[in-house]
Amino acid sequence: MTEAAPNLENLLRAALAPIEPPDDLVHRLESTLTNLTEIAAEELESWELSAMRDPRNWLRPAAAVVVGGTAGTALVVLRARQRAKHHPRAGMAGARDAAERALHDAGQGVRRLLGDR
């Protein structure tokens, strides 16, 4: 039984070793999240306010809000982590600064998507 224990430890150590994600994973994820946010914005833009009277019509806009909000939030977090990774600062202050810059960039992106309204 003592021979199996070190072997089991080696197997667990090998199985739980960290791996590096593919180089283009962040780019693909950012692209997908951006596309989802744009699609949700287009869905909300095409929705007519007069359709609000019928609750059966609420599903698509509600789904667009949820998907767009979730994708937008994930995009902000992803960009904040990228900035924190490339521009390391001391502790939480650096993370906060990176998150603020990502939120600012996201706001500019939303303004660009919606145009001058």
C-alpha cells in the first residue's frame, strides 16, 4: 500500500499541473463577447416600444438585456484583467485602476454602437 501512495501523488500532481491556454484564446473570447453585446444592442434597437403592451413580446428584449449585460460585464472584467496583467501595480489599487479604465472603454464602445442619440 505504501508503494501506491507516492504513485498516486505523482499522478495527482501531473493531473493538476497548470496549463497555459492557447495564445489566441483571449482574442477569441473578447471577439465573441463583443459580438454578443452588439447583437443584443441591435435586438433592443429594433424592438418597438408599442409592443410593450403585450407581455408575450417581453421575452426577446428581456433576453437581449440579460445576454448583453452579461457579455458586457464579462468583457469589462476580461479587459481589466488584461490591463492588470500588462501593467502590474501594487495590489488592489492597480486592479481598481484597470477596472475603471475598462469601464471607461466599455462606455465609449456603447456610445459608438448607439451613435449620437
